[in-house]
Amino acid sequence: MIEIRNVYKSFGSTEVLKDVSLTVPPSRTTVVIGPSGSGKSTLLRCCNCLEIADRGEIRINHRTIIADGKPLPDKELNALRAETGMVFQSFNLFPHMTTVENVMRAPVVVRRMAKAEARELAMELLRKVGLGDKADVYPSTLSGGQKQRAAIARALAMKPKVMLFDEPTSALDPELVGEVLQVMKTLAEEGMTMMVVTHEMGFAREVADTVVVMADGRIVESGPPEQIFTNPTQERTRGFLRALVDGHLAGARPQPPADDPLEALPGNH
């Protein structure tokens, strides 16, 4: 469903992506992890040409969206973007519209859907993400987790073939993270093709079909979660996982070592 081949991307003299190749099969969830600044979000944004890759090729659903720095013409690119939902760190809801109006907006404007039909679809999606009772309230009254779930419903309203998630829980208070991850888990169980950049290792371990580890603009390792988290082959991956554990345990009471270092992280018990 997503094919990334030999992609490079620089900002000025800084090379952010270096010969990155990755395939996301249909109805599978690929989770991209790695330290900050490793190129994860840039790679995701290149997948719908929010950032333009300098070299290489990206294909979505068997269509080339960019090759060697040349994206599709705007009309074709926008049509393909309509089939590729994206959820960002920030929620970007329209503050002057109710929750249901936010979800209705794209189907009405982009797909020319009748308002009654769009509202019916929007209500169905809001119920799906647990916000059926929040349809007629404004975003200012929603919690961060509710706003992000509304943003997911808005992306789903375009009936995308692929969903891209760029650290969707990073702006949330810890107690709100679980409600968003549960919605994403449900989408994965329903067979949505998803590419997720996240720091939520418990989610990656439980939901991902493939975990991709990035560092310094490259993919250093990829494989099923059980391999990455219990028997990584690359020292860069082992170092990243150790740093996560050390960061979470800083200041905590000493604990006996676990065979699996990720067992020490919150949410993995």
C-alpha cells in the first residue's frame, strides 16, 4: 500500500533522510520508532508530499506520488491525498465549528457530499471514536484526548485507504493517551493500513505488525515487535531501548532486571 524507495531529504545542508526504503503492506500497521531528530516525522510527511523528497520514489496504492523530487501535478496529488488520512500532534480543529461540523467539513467541501449524508457519516464516526455525545459542542469544551479522537474521526470521514499518524499522543496528558491509542488499536484490528510514528512502546509492541527503528536519518532495523523488543540485532536499537528504560526509571525505586528491557516501561504489564 505504501512503497518508499531510496528516499533522500535535506533541509539546507542538513541531510534528514538518507537512502530510506520501506514497504507497508495493505491492512497492516507499521510503527516507526527512534530517537528525536532521527527523521521519523519527515519520512511520514514525505508520504503525502507535505515535505518533498529530494530523491527516490514514493508510491501509495500503486500510484507514484513523487519520483526524484518531482511530485504529481497538484490536481492528481490532492486527489491522492484525499485517500490518505493524516493525524498530527496538534489537533487543528476549526474552533468556530462544532465537533460534528468539523468532521463533516471535508466530505462536503472536497467530495461534494450532501450535508445530510455527511452529518450521518460524521455521527457514525463520532460514535465509533466514543464522541457521539459531543457532536454539538465546540472544540474548546473538549479534553485533549477528545480533540485528538475528533481529529481521527475527521480523517476517517474521507474514507481513506491509508492512515498516517505523526506522534498523535505526544501533546496529550498521560492519563489521556490510552483513549486515543484504543481508537487506533481498533482501526488496526479492522484492517486499516496504518503507518504510525510514536514514542508509545507499549502500543508498538501490542499493535504493530512491523516495527521500524530509525536513527540519524536511516532505517537501522525492522522486524516484528517480538524481535525488535526482545532480541534486536543492532547495537543502535539496543542503545535506544536502554535509553528509554533509563529515562522512565530515573528517580524511581530500583527494580529487578527483566529479561525483556521493555517490561520496565509503563503500560507493558
